[in-house]
Amino acid sequence: MLPDGSGIDLCEEIKSDVDHKEIPIIIIMSAHATLDHIFQSCQPDDFIPKPFDIDNLLLKVQKIIENK
């Protein structure tokens, strides 16, 4: 929960900006949003459900870096 919106709002803003749309985004999903809503709204590169495992997060970050 961000003070000026949600993570989905931030993701939408980044992905809709032509200068920043290639920035990889991993959404850490909470109970406040559904998976369908997240992918329809902002099209993240990956997601992680809460509670999350730090090793899983690191593997996903490494995978995105290797693919870019």
C-alpha cells in the first residue's frame, strides 16, 4: 500500500510510458488484488504471491536479468 496509489497504479504508469515501458517489473501480489486484475492492468514481467520466499524472488530477478 503506497501513499499515492497502489503498486498496480505504479506498474501501469511505468508500462504506459514509452521511455520506461521496457523496465522489468515483478509484482509482489497481496490480498488486495487478483492475479487477473494485475495482468490485465499493467502486464508485469512476473509476479510473486505474498508471503514470499526471498530465494524465489532472487531467482525471478536473475531470470529477468538473463533474459534482457
